Amino acid sequence: MLLSEIPMANQLRSIGLGTICIAAILSGAGDLRQYGHGRQLLRMAGLNLAESTSGKRKGQIVLSKRGDATLRKYLYLATLQLVGNNPVFRQLHKNNVQVKNEEAPIGI
């Protein structure tokens, strides 16, 4: 298979991602070594945060969605796979949810 010849694909497979997710992410993002920081990849996929203001909303923080929708989809699916299959990512997700719940204002 051609995917096994790509060095980054083996690293992604070692953390628990499937073949389809790896192929979709690498086809949408290219060589992941070209990104100096993970935020650059998130911005390319449109997963960076932006402020949304209109007549009804004032200053809500939302995803920008100004990027490759397919890459955004497969990064989301890859995250679900990692949280479901990799104990390290599962614990990280659990900690993030716990912190988020502690910061939420009471009554909402």
C-alpha cells in the first residue's frame, strides 16, 4: 500500500488512527512537518477560534470554519478515534472535560 511508504503515516498509525483518517488528513494537509506549530494546521482546517458579532450576538467565540471542510471533518473523526482507542488521549479528554465543567458558571 502506498500509504505505508509515507513516514508520517506510520507515526499516525502508531497512536491509533485508521487508514482512511490518515489518508484524508495527509491528503488535505500535506506533509505535517511543514507546520511549525499545531495551530497552523488547525487554522488551515478552519478550527481556529474567531469572534462572531452581529445585531443579535455580541462577542461570541465560534470556530472560524474558514478552511478545508474535509480536513476539518477528518481531524474531528481522528479525535474521536483517539479518545475512544488511546488511553493517553482518553485521559487528556477526561481532564479537559473536568476543567471545563469546573469553569462553567452555575445555573447555565
